[in-house]
Amino acid sequence: MIFATIEVFKGAGVLIYPLAVCSGAAVFIICERAFALRRAAIMPQDLVDAVIAGRPLMGGKHTVLARIVEFAEQHKNDEGAVKAFARLEVNRMERGIPYLDVIYAAAPLIGLTGTVTGLLQVFSQISPDTGLPDPVAFTKGVALALSATVIGLCIAIPSLVGSGWLQRKVENYAAQLDVLLERILTRTR
């Protein structure tokens, strides 16, 4: 099994390096954003309750909601600036997610490039005497050539799922922040 896995990676050729970069970047972005977008870092429940109830706001100084509240209190007469700041905070939450879109588009294309170059090598080994390839070498060569595409797809699919999940999470937070922003603006008028 391990030998077969090594052969698959060897079959990708030199393109295994950009595929490894794509894989590493995708894992990093998904893990980092999943940690950064946890509820306690965006809008802790005690601060949400305080905003809704109109109580004094305390706690969660390093959260997105706390930064919006602080900005709103500093700019009480500028509703447009507060809304623009809230949009900037939502934009900060999206940081890195667009790169996942690039990864899930690029990884299969890199893999496909490896497959095409591998197939070119396989077909270039056809015997000039018979016009036929060695069946064993041909089959093995085609299988190895396809390994780059498999690796690319194995990178693209989790990147696509991760991107969709993180984007939906940001959209949910943005909708909740919009509701809370109205309460904050009503409070600072």
C-alpha cells in the first residue's frame, strides 16, 4: 500500500511540488479561518445579549462585535462611517477564503497538466518497428500519468467544501451583525 502511494506521487512528476503547495495552503487557510471564525472571536454571547438588551457593554474587547461597538461609540454622529466599518470587519472575516477558490480551480488543472505530459511520455515510447507499445509499460505509464489528476482532485474537493463552509459561516455572521448594528446605531443616536 505504501509503495503504491509512493508510485502515485512519483507519477505526478515535478508537478507534485505545486500540488503540495496548493495542499498545504488549503489546509492552512481552512484551519486558520475555522479558528478565527469561531463564535467567541466574532460575537460572544454576553456581548450580543448586552447589545440586544441595551445594557452597558463589557467584555470581548478583541472581538469583531466589540470593535464595531467601540467604533460606533467613537463616531456617534456618523452612521455611514459605522456601517462602512462594519463592512470592513466582515471583509476581514473573509480574509484568505478567496484563495481557496483559486486552489480548487488550479489544483485539477495542474493535475491535468501532469496527466497530459505523462501521456505524451507514454505515447512517445511506442516501438517504431511494430507501431505498438509494450502493453505492460503502456498500462503502467497511463496509470501513473493519471495520478497527477487524482492528486489534483483530492486537493480541489476539500478546498471547494472548505470554501463553501467558511463563506457560509461569514455570511451568517454578517447577517447577525447587520441586525446588531441597527441596535448599536439606535443606541448611539
